[in-house]
Amino acid sequence: MSTDSSKIIPASETEAAPFGASKSSLNRAVLGGLGLAVVISAVVIYVATSQAVLALVFAVGLAAIVGIILAVENMRVLPVAAEEASPDWSVTIAAIEALGDDAGEAVAITDRANRLVCANTAFSDAFGLKSAPPALPLEREAFEAMTRVAREAWRDGMANIEEFENREDQSAWRAIARRAGRGDDHLIWRFKRLSTSSEQALAELDLGGAFGQMLSRAGIETAITTASGVIRSVSSGFAERAAGDQSATLAGQDFVSFLRSDERERLFFAREGRGGTPQTLIDVPLIDPETQPQLESGVGPDETTTLMLVVDSGVGIGSGWDGSAQAGVAQLDALLAQLPLGLAMTDRDGRFLFGNQAFLRAIDREGRGLPAFPTDLVVREDKGALSDAVRRHGRGPATSGDMAVRLTSRPEEPVSLGLAGVRGLGEAAVLVSLADSAEENQLKRQVAQATKMQAVGQLAGGVAHDFNNVLTAIIGTCDLMLLRHTPGDSDYDDIQQIRANSNRAASLTRQLLAFSRQQTLRPEILQLPDVVSEVSPLIKRLLGEQITYYVQHDRNLGAVRADPQQLEQVIMNLAVNARDAIQEKTRGGGRISLFTRSLQAKEVIKLGSEVLPAADYTVLIVQDTGGGIPAHVLPKLFEPFFTTKEQGKGTGLGLSTAYGIVKQSGGFIFADNVTDQSGQPVGARFTVYFPVHRGEAPKRKEPKAPAPSSDWSVGGSILLVEDEDMVRAVAERALTRAGYEVTACEGGEEGLAAIGEGKAFDLVVSDVVMPGMDGPAMVRAIRERLPDMPILFMSGYAEEQLRKDIDIPDMHFIAKPFSVAAIGDKVGAVLQSAKENAE
């Protein structure tokens, strides 16, 4: 115990103030009484003798006597008062030093001015004596927390901080401050060092101390190395057998340089040679189980620490499972029980010998113990493969490997089971290690899902483009046929039916484009409640009388940027799905609620979502009472063509379309279940987040009606470039009937050649995606010769995406599929616009 005066700060002299103050008050009271007595005595003598001089002499003499008496009394009392007022800190020092020695606590006492009064050795070793709490050498966040603790302790009597880091040695501490003293004018600070992580604790094992000597006596030499095999520390027994000097550290040298093997692959210490005892090497990575999946997937520290156990062949299990063998197993069990990695050992026949606590936790059998065989841990399908693997590693040469198995406690999540044949511990055995790969498997599934969704999106966009070409030909042919038939003809109704079904197919392709985020959006700055009010009457008609429809809007909602027609489609899809869920679950009434909410960026941060960026959002929530969504359905909910409805009652494109529209608008959509107090799902909830639009909303422009082809009386010469024969034929006939002179080409090279022949054209109408030279490449070449040539692109892809990719100024666009009248009107409008610009 240390009582160094540097750790003891004398108490303030103000400790004696209360005692001194009381004595001064007493002296003043005595002096007042004696003075009054002297005056009265003098007056009595003067009245009795009528001699003023005699009375004055008497009074002065009496006052002198009283003064001498009081002086003597004060000389006797003051030292006692000072002695009583000065605190004795020696007992306090002894007490706080005992706390440091016995409990490992660092203790300091401060006064109201936050000055250090005294501290024990543990405090001075950890924080020094140059500063007193809360002003310790800490990082800013920890310093502010300590200051808050001091303030609360003075106010409430006690406060604590659960964890802070000491900047000097990067150690973690917990602190408690308690008010104390006769006048509650001191704070007692108690600091407790928090235990380090299991990985760090194992990596910092003192093999040169008692622990390493204990293992050496048992025939187990130890060393801690890096992942590359460089020694960090060794036990004294290892140093003596490897280098002949038990005080050698061997740090920085290669571990394998001290071992040799013979033709039978037996290991020996290089210094002892074959005359020494054969050794068995056990490699134990000191890895925390929580970081194991990250390290296996390549994420984590570059260097991991390894505990090397070099075991004499005569140590441990021995030959046969007698009492000595069981003692060896118990000894090895005691050693491996301290490791954070799940380890167990079986005999050569596959019977469990022992398993550490980490292994029991990994297999969910903590407190119940190990079963008889490893095969009792896995599902039936994996039993045979695991049994064969254990027997193979137990009876063959020393080998290691791992295999994926499914535990009976968690059959849906495979785990990685490591197997290694152990030699040199007597009879052959198998070391079993278990690493939980649930997180790694989840990441793999998420990546696979994202890749699949991207591939399906690209496929959907390509299919929609090809279908649009086919539908353009069908719809255009129907329009041309209808020009030759009038209502009442025998074929008129059939042609109309073909045209109607083609338009239905076109709506399906628009849904595919919406899912692949390639549809043409016309976003506007709008308020969600306005869109909800527009679509609410239609929703009420769809829901019927038995389902209640409830709407509630927040105040001060931010404006969003979206296509109102597509947003209405999202709301309708969600409402229809909710209606179907209620009808299927309840066969009767239910409730669909629609809410709009305002969500601030600070509230988004509190949600802790890894997907949703921190920003201000306007939120749309659609909630029903249909019993919720099954857990196995939730991950597949937004996949195209996935449906839980009966065959013929759903296409599986409703939610995928909503997903595509929301994502293309810059928003996010999530699905979950609403639960009751018992945790049972009672309904589904879809939450859509739209970023709040910042800035002034532009004034809505009234759309200018396209000039019909009949308004273009001049006619014109059109260069039509389209690789699809059917689409080219329909477009050529439609434009020819509208009065235009059409030159049709089936590729970009032919179109460019037609321009090169010198023929004058008023407009180029071209497809975008074509084999060989595509539309944009042809148009750029044309614009080099004719910079003012008007361009009209035809495509089944999204206009917005094409404009970003093509980046050609002053171009126009018509989406496939189009009708005969639509392409005629569009061409007329483009030529009219070009004429107005030229004028």
C-alpha cells in the first residue's frame, strides 16, 4: 500500500470554519455580559461614594482582570479547535488503497472546485495526478460525459457513466461519482476497468508466466503467432526446447523454423531432432465467433492471432479410453473451454468426448450438454454425410476439412462444421469446430435476389420492347382495315375486338416497363392528398359496402415530384390487393386505411434503416385488416409474376408495377405486418416514401394540342427507317394515306445512303434500336450534313431514359405501339413545329 504524499492533497482550511465561528460567537456573548457587569458595578460604587475617580479606577481594573482571563482561555481552546477542524486523511487513504488492491478500482476524491484531494495508486497509474476528474485526459465525447456525471452527482448525490475510453492506453472504464463529506462538499470517484474482448484477452495471454509454465508441465508447449506464422510470444518451456534458453522470447521469428518432420510426417523440435518426442501441432485461431463469418467472406482484419499448441505424443488421451485417458480429456477440456471458438472432440467412432461452452451455445444446447453423436445435431438428410466424414477423419491420415450441415434447432440456416483428424494424443480423435454462417448466407441471398431482380428487369424491358413492335403492327393493321369497313359490316366487330385485345396487351407491356423502370413518366410537382382525393371515389366503388375505407392526412405535407397518373395506379394496386386479402381472410367486412405522413430527416436517422437515406419524406401508408402477409411471402412480394392468388385471378404484376413506379420516381416502398398485443399479425401495411421536393413548384402549362395531319396541307417527304418489316409497312401505309411521300429503309446504313443520294427530305422518322447502325448513330451522321433536319424517333422503351442515352437536341418521340392516326398526327405536328421555328 502506497501513501506517497504526491497522491495526498491537504484539506482546505475552511474545514475549521464552523468550529471557529461557534467559538467567536460564544466569546462575543461572554464579553457583552462582563462589560455590562463592569458598567453596573461602576455605577453602584459612584452612587454609594459619590466619587467619580474611584468608580472609574474600579471599572478599569475589573476590565483588565476579565481581559487577562479571556486571553488565557483562548490560548487553551484555539489549538484544540484547530486540531478538531483539521481532517485526518490517513484512514481515507488506507481505505481507497485497499479498494485498489482488492477490487482493482481506481479511486479519487475531489472538492467542490474539482480539485484533487487524494487518490490511490491505481488512479495515479491509470490517469496520473496532473488532472482531476472530470478534467481527465479523455476524448471530447468522453470528457463531456464525465462533466455531465460530475454535475449530476453534485445535484442528485450520485451519477455514473457506463463506459468511456482512456486516451492514454486505449482502455475502457466505468465511473461512478458519489457526493460525500460532512457538508456534502466532496465527490468520491470510483473507476473500474472494463474487461477486454475475448479475442484481445486471448491474444494478450502471458505465455511466459504461470499459465505457460502450467501447460509446459502438462507436456503442452505454446506459442502465439500471427496469421503468417511469425512468433509474437512463447512459453518458457517452448523457448527452452526450441532454442535452449527458457528466457528467449523468439519474437519475430518464423514458428515453423523450430520444427522438423520425418518421412512419416511426424513432427519434432528441430533442436531435439528425431531423438526427441514426436509432437502434435494444434492450430487454434483466436477469433471471436461474431467476426468469424466476416473473416470467411474476406471482410475483417488482415492479420489474425493464432494459438499454437505443440503437444507431446505421450500426453492426453493415451492408448485406450481408461481413467488416464479421461484425465487427459478433462485437461484438454479445461484448456479449450476458455476459447471463444466453438470446439468439440469425438473419438474415432464418432462419440462426443467433450465440447466447450462456445460449442454448446452454437448448437443451442447450453445447459443440456452434448448428445451422444454429432449426427444427433443435424437434420436427417445430413446424418449420413456427417457420419462418413467423422469416421474418415478419425481413421485415416491427419486431414482437415469442412462441410455445410443444417442443425435440427435451425434447419433453415446451414452452418459450416469444421473437421480435423487429431494425431499424437494417443488414440486418433476428431476435432470439431462450428462457425455460424447465418449472416453470410443472408448476405448471399440478398445479393442473389438483387441480381435476379436486375436480370428480370432487363428481360422484362426487352420483352416489352419486342411486344411493342408486334402490337404496333397489329394495331396499325386493324386501323387500316377499319378505314375500309364501317359499323355494320360483318368484319367490323371482329376487327374492333382484335384492336381492343391488342390495347390490353399494350397495357401489360407498360406494366413490364414500369417494373423494369423503363416506362415514360411525366412527373409533376404535386401534393399527395390531391392525388388521393382524385382516386378515392374509384377505390370506394371497388371496395363495395362491406369494407370500410378510411383516409387521414397530416398537416404541412411537403410537395413531391411524381407522375400523377402513375401514382394513382400505385394507390389503386395497393387498395385492390388489400381488398382481395380482406375478402380471402374474413369472407366479409374489413377496413382499409390510407394515411399520409410527414417524416423529417432526424426521424429517418432514428429509424436506423440501411436502405432509406436521411432526408425529408412525404409518406403514403396503405394498411388493411386482411390477416397479414406470411413470412415466406414477404421477400418475394415485389417479384414479377409472383402471386398468391388462384390461377386465373392475378398476373403477379400489380405490386411489381407499383415497385417500379415508386423506384423510378426516386422513392422507396416497404411491406410489413401490423401485429396485435400478442404479436400476431392482423393486417398488412405498405409504406411508400417520396422525397420532399425543394424549391418553387413550376406553373402548370396547358398542354398544347398536337396539330392534326389535316392541318399540314403542304405535305412533305419522309425518310422512314425501321428494321421490323411489319412496323415499317404499317407506318409507310399510314403516312402515305396521310399525303406524305415516304422513302422506307430497313436499317441505318440504308437511311444514311438515301440522304447521301441528294434527295431532299422534310423529316426523318427512325426506330432507335436496330442491328448494325442504330437510329441515334444514323441521326448524328445526318445532322453533320443537315444540322436543321427534324427527327422523330419511334421506340418501345422509355422516352426519358432514351433522351438521357441519346442526347440529341431538337428531337421528337412517339412511343410504340401507336395507331395509324397517332403517327399521322405526330408527323404533322413535328413538321408544323419545324416550319414555325424556321419562320
